[in-house]
Amino acid sequence: MKKSLALVAGVAALLLAAATVRSLAADENVTITGEGKCAKCSLKETKECQNVIQTEKDGRTITYYLADNEASKPFHKQVCEQAKKVTATGTVKQVNGKMELAAIKIEEAK
């Protein structure tokens, strides 16, 4: 009985370790280039201003909502009234069915 319990605990520990490694790999930085816009002023999707980047992939428009952080706040003035081509680097995750980019760097694309 003790051997069976030890075996089950060992397998559970391995599965937990594998899940942790997989989730850490998902937090890798990605670079996205697209149209920087305001979700409120340009897209009419939110009640408050929020940066988004829209890209085209396989004929579909993908909208990345930028997390409200030190990188995205100062950049909002540049895209609130008028869309601009931007490049952003950060981590992407899905939040409430939407893609969210926690940017660490945003700049106007050249």
C-alpha cells in the first residue's frame, strides 16, 4: 500500500513539474507589428481609452489589448486620435476571451 501511494505521489509531482515548465514557456516575449489604435476612440469597443494593436494573420484581424502598464500608458497619446504602425514586445496571454499583450517595449514602426 505504501509503495502504491509513493508511486501515485511521484507521478503527481512529475505532472505538476511538467505543467509548470509548460506555463513558463508560454511567458516568452514575442514581438508584434501592426496598427496601434485606441479601443475606445478608434474601435468603439471599450468605455475607457485602451491601447490595442491590430494585426492581420491568414486573412483574419487579430486584436491585442495592451495591459495598462508603464510601457503602454505613455504611448497612448500617440495612437488615441490616429492609428499608427507600431511594434511592441512583451508576453501574450488570453484574458476573458481576448488576447492581452503585457508590453515591455512599444515603438513606432519604421
